[in-house]
Amino acid sequence: MSTVAERSAARKRAQLEQKALDWADDRLGSSKWLRSAMDKIFPDHWSFMVGEIAMYCFVILLATGIYLALFYNASSTVVVYHGPYKPLDGQSMTEAFASVINISFSVRAGLVMRQAHHWAAVIFMAAITFHMGRIFFTGAFRRPREINWIIGITLLLVAMLEGFSGYSLPDDLLSGSGLRVVFSIVQSIPFVGPWLAFNLWGGAFPGSGVFFERLFLIHEFLFPALLAGLLGGHLAILWHQKHTDFAGPGKTEHNIVGSRLWPQYAIKSQALLMFVAAVIFGLGGLVQINPIWVFGPFEAARSSAGTQPDWYVGWLDGALRLWPHWEFRSFGHEIANPFFPGILLPGLVFTVIYAWPWIDKRLYADYEEHNLLDRPRDKPLRTALGVAALVFFIDLTLASATDVIGNGLQISFERLIEILQYGSFIGPIVGGLVAYRACILLQGGNVHPIQRPVGGTIVRDERGAYHTLGASHGENGHEGEGHDVDGHTGNGHTGNGHGDETTLERGPAGG
Amino acid sequence: MAETKFPRVFTGAHGPEDGAGETTPWPDDVPPDQDDTWYPLRDDPWRARRMEYVIAAFWAITALCGLGLIVVYCTGGEAQYEGWLLLGAFATLGTGLLLWARYLLPGHDIAASRGHHVSDPEERAAIVESLSRGTDSLMSRRGFLVKKVLVPVGGIFGVAAIFPLASLGNRPGRALYHTKWYSGARLVTEDGQALHVDDIMVDGILTVFPEGYINDSASAAVVLNVGGALVQARHGQADFEVVSGANGIVAFSKICTHAGCAVSLFNVFSMQLICPCHQSTFNILQDCEPVFGPASRPLPQLPLLVRPDGYLIAATDFVEPVGPGFWNRSGD
């Protein structure tokens, strides 16, 4: 098939490659590791890509962020704007706000970069959340992957703070209101609150001249460095432990089925990076996000209706709206209202999330190692609790937009808030029960959505019900085993199902 | 499988039964009977060549989009064009890569042992030995250095390291208890206009600051003319309102007692002030008591007076801290 010329070119290339790798090996002893890296096997499933999408969002955030940092001016010195955006001409504003206006209107390609950066942050958080959901519902956090769960949740937390700090940098009316609320939340912490808030802001709100310099340092150095470090650890551990996989034909707890990293998987992954970039930069150029020139510069004595934070902070803003008007006052001290929804609630939520791998172990009395994933239906209780948490989260997020939704639905925001207050209790219960029931029903159906169709004869009985008879056992070399692999027996408990081995009967062209 | 305290994972389809797991557990050991050099168009050179052209065509579009981006930049930049071109460039680049990987690159699924992800028991024992070599000589023989000296010394030095953090900001002191309002301060608008008692229409509302402190955020107040309507004042605050002819003028802090946003929405029909951030609603005619939402305290009222020349002035500062609560708010 290949010509003589091609073969001699290949020989030459191999010689060159040998030379280059030898050079590296002479100095680093790298051949063994590199070989194992290139031969590393990754299982493939669409849901495994979501974490990758988050990683590529981070790459794009770094690239666009570095560009924006070249133009941003973290200064609260007040200047009068004169520039191409006429509606703001002659208005006084901080240099921070003016510099973001300049990025948007005076720096060529600046607007695309800025909007792409914001879109990337929004998608980054969505991908992280989705990835976390995938890990949760399939039990991928179980031993030996508890450390990576902890690192992952910390990544979520830091990414959230990183997003909020970036959202606050332009010093526009919207983000300024957000900062005001955060100042009040910090101030509400018992005993140290006022002291802490004054130290962070460099004085009373809106803070001294150092505040935006601090925020900028946090946003463009501290948190990104933390994210990069945590992400490195996350990937290193994944690399060492190898990826989990769904149960399926030929898959056991002790083997790994997938394609090698080099070359196909690596090139596919690069294609994914390109698609992520296409979506983010497409949105960045075509769909407006955070038009700060519409909001105007921040003035503490102003605020406007329709103030919504970015979606991933919405649940906290919603919690502030739904929390009843309680404050605790006694002995000359008080615990102010924002403490409960602003500090206590997220504190509890993240404590439970961090502790989940250990809660789950006790719930299922399962301290075993797992490389094969659960089907969500096989763990109805976990799935129901996860769905309940999601409904709670969605309820709070909706609450952060009560004024907008109320306008749209033509109901008063008072009524809507009451509905969502009740909803935050009833919604999770209903959602959990529905999910539990759905799990049980799906178990009865016993159709594995991630397995290929099972061969067999379908017969209809006299009452009209359908039954599958005599599932074929892959007699043509096709993976079509009809039985469950590795203890997924639908009783909600994975016991010692090891050793149920199905041999992989796939030749090179048998797929 | 026998339960051990640290179950090691090396059995499986290609585990110790065939020796692969034991001898080379790491890196991934691909058994020799599996071939993954196959790819969909391997045995069909014509279709493979056609696929090459398809990929090349996609990447040609990438290049065209790149040229377009250069042209758009040089002609002044335009976000909409840049968006389409970036979308096109990245999408075609990605599509080309995906087609290449999918049809022309080997990457057939293979199975391998997961290998060990834990160390051998001997290594686990050995590391304890290494660790205790150090801890023995540190703790058993020189235990007092650690327990009695290093811990307190480290504690003191550690406390010393905390002090520089106090430089980050002023201590709150009395800052949260007072605003810039002072006895005799004229009420001025954002533009520096001092307010006369007749300047506000009945049912009118204005944002005001103490004269000389325009835009001091904590001092922001709203001043309203409620006309002849009766404002139920809190105990001892009945004289905070200025009544002059048909005007009844009251002023309240504009900083929400919930989370500190500006209470900037005014419903004239229900005589309510509403905070746009979290919808705390205050009834003006009831001394700005919160009637809905998360706020739990009324907006503090500013005691007003009229100067002989008709200008509105503050009698004193607010008589209580404005804005959201904090730990020792009521401690004076």
C-alpha cells in the first residue's frame, strides 16, 4: 500500500524521533514515562468530556485574561470620561470603570476578548457543575477517588470566587451592588465581621483606594494560581488512578477498556478544545454579555431593579431574598440577617458536599474500591438526594430573579417570593420522591441506556405484554452480552461483585 | 475476593492469571493479542484520500477566516464580524481534527489491566521504618525540644506574623455608628443643590447628602414630602418630621438595613420604599418599618429642622447606626 518513498521517509522520521527522544532520555530518563503516557488508555463516554470542557474553558480564560490584564487599570481614582462612547461622555467614573469602557470601545478586538472571557467564565462554571453532577450521580467519588472529590469541590469553590471577583472588577453599578452585599455579609459575621470587612476593603464601604488593586491581584494572580495548582493535582491523581468507566461488556473492576492517548485520543481532545473555543469566541463576538455601559459606573447611593449576578452566584443571592426577616439580638449583640443565608447556608452546603464520600460510605456500608461506575438508578437514595439538592439549588437561583420573573409572569414579587420560599422545602421533597420512584421503575425496566442493544427475540403474550426471550450471547463476536456486569443487580447495593469477568471478544475489525 | 485491609487491584482480564499484571503492572500493559492499528478507512485508500481532501477543505476555511480576521482588525474591528470569523475558524479547525481522528487515526478500543495504583506491602512497611528513623530521634530523645520549646516558640512567632495583617485596613472603630450628618448640615442633592422647604412637591422624593459630603455613601438619605399624611414616628422621634404649611417632610437613610443596597424604588400609591436588591419593602407612613422582605429593622430617620431662611437642615446625625447589622451594633 505504501510506496518506497513513503517507507524511506518513515524510516528517516523514526531515526529523527529516536534522536530527539534519546536526547531527552540522556538528560531526563524520560522514555519510560513518555511511553506509558502515550499508551495510556482512556475510556470514552460523552459525559467524560464535560470535565475536559471545563479544563479548556480555563485555558481560554487564561489566554483572554492575560490580554485583558494588559489594559485594565485597578484604580479608584475618579476621572471624567471622554471617549468614543458618547452617552457616557463627560461623566465622572473611576479609572477602573473607564479602563473597561476603553477595552470595550477603544481597544480593537478588546470587546470580543472581554465578552469571550465572561462567556468562558459562565461556561466554565456550568461545566464544573455538570461534571460534579456526573461524578456524584455515578458514584465516581468512591474509594479510591475521595481526594479528587475534595480537590474538585475546592476547584468549584475557588472558581466561584474567581468568577465573582472578575465580575466585580469593572466597578459598574451592577457589580458595585454585588460588592455592597458581600461587604454586608462579611460585616454580619459574629464578633470579627466589621473588622474583617474593613481589612478586606481597606476601610468602610466602598473601601479605600487600595481595594481594586487587591481585587485585581486576587483575580489575576492568587486565584488563577490556586486553580492551576489544584487542576494539576486533579489531573495527576486522575492519571495515576486511571479513569472510571461504566459497566459494560468486557469491562471489569480490574481492567480498563478504551483507546490509547496517542494519537487518536489526543487529537480528538484537541478538536474538543477547538469546539469549546468556537462556542466561546462565537458568543464573545455575537452575543452581548455584561454591557457595563448600560449599567453605568457604580454610585453607592444608586441601585436599579433587575440586578442579577452571574448564574453561579444566583443561588446565594436568592437565598438572601428568601431568608425570612430574622435577626438574633441579645446581650447587646446581634447576628445580622445576611449571616444566615450568606455564610451559614453555603458553609453547611459545602460541608455536606465535602463530606459526601464518607456519608455515602456509611449510607451504603460500602468501603470498597470501585473503578466501575454506578448507574444512577441502582442507587435510588443517592440519586433522590442529588435531585433534591438540585431542585433546592434551582429554586434559590430562580429566587435571585424574582423581580424579572414576576414582571414576566405578571405576578407580584411578594407572591413569587412566598411561592419560592415554600418551594425550597416542598420542591426538593417532591423532586427527590419522583427521582426515587423513577429509579425503581427504571430498574424494573432494566434497559441499560449505555449498553448497546441486547439481541434476543421479543414475543407478545396473550395479554399484550412484551417479553424478551433468549438474549444472544455475542455469537458473532459482537459485544452483545445481555447480562449485567459486576454486581449491578438492581437492588441498590453493589456488593462483592468482583470476578464476574466477561472476556472481550473484539478483534481489530470486529467493532 | 479475599478481603484485605488494602485490597490491591491487579486481577482482571489480563491480570496475574496470565502474568501480565505481576510483571509489568505499570505502565499500562497492552496484551500482545490486541491490535489497535486499525482505523475505519485503512483498507479503503480511495475514501481515505477523499477524506484528506474534505479535511483540507475545512482547514482552508480556517485560513480564510484567519485572513478575514486580519482584514476586520485592520479596518477598525467589529465584534459581530469577529464573532462569526472566530466561530468559523475554530469550528472548521476542530471539525478537521475530529474527522482526522475519527477516520484516519488508529484508536480502536483495547483492554488492559488497570495495574496497581497502590504500593507493595513491603514498600508500605519500609516507609514507616524511614519515617520513624526520623521521628524516633526527633521525638523520643529530644521530645522536650518539640513539646516544650518548639510549640510555644512557634506559637509566639506565629502570632507575630498575624500582626501585619492589621495594616490591611483601619479598625472599624466608630465608623459604622456615625455618618457625615452633623447638626445644621444642609440637605444637598447630588448636584450640590441645597434644598429649601418648598423645593419638594407633595409625594416627591429626592436623594440627599450632608452639605460638603456629596456622594459619601453611608450618609445617603431620601427626603420625601408626604404632604398632610400622618407619619407614625417611633417613640421620641415625632419631631424628626418638618411640617410647614401643606408640606410634611421626612428623611430616612437610603442604605437598606438588610444588605446595604440603596433603597431606590418608591411606590407612591402605597407610600413604600423598596430595595431593588432583595425586595425589602419599607412603609414610609409607619416610620419605614419593614413590611416585606428580608430586612428586619426600619430605615433610620434623620431628624430635620428648617433654618430661618427656609433651608432644610439636619438637627443631628442619625440617632442609630445606618445600614446592615453587625455584631456589636447596639453596643454604644
